[in-house]
Amino acid sequence: MFGLFKKNIRSEEAKRAESLPLTKKVQFEPVPLKQVETAMDDDLRSALDYAPVNYYATKEKYLLCIFYYKEDYSEIYLRFEYRVDDLPRGKTKLWKVDKDLMRDILRKFGQNI
């Protein structure tokens, strides 16, 4: 009931990304979110520097990478969340990325698009 009066302030970009029909999630070794945001603001391809992690082997702490995208990959957004015991402990802003970067990140996990 108290959540009823809570204001949920989200950017237009966040609303747009979350309205896209498809999502893909992969996990990386834990990295502080401030470090991730700084690196991503400098160069989006810095996401390729993070080490993939097996979710089933390491559930305590990990960096969750979430892609929001259309079926034809014409619009793709990327966000990182820091997770502890499968609960979100913070998230980064959204970045609009291209299909090539999404493909390169997913290849680190053995997934092809």
C-alpha cells in the first residue's frame, strides 16, 4: 500500500528500452558499477574486456548484462546490473549499441546471432 504513493521516475530512454519485445541476459565476473560506467562512457567496446562467468557456478556476486532489442536487431540497448545472491544491488544507465557489439559480447558465451 505504501508503494502506491511512490513515484517511479524513469527516463524516456529507459521506458523505450523496456518496451522492446526481446531481452537477452549474460553474466560477467563482478566489477564495480562506477568502473563499468566510466569505461563504457569512454568506449562501448570495453564491455568485451569483462570475463564471462558461469551463472550456476557463481551465484553469490556477478555483473548481469541485459540486452533489450527488437527482432531485427535494429534497436538494441545495453544495461549492467550488479547482483548479490540473485538480488539487484545497483544498475548502470542504458547505452544504445549496435548489432556488432551485441554479437561480439554473446560470442564470448558461445552464442551466435
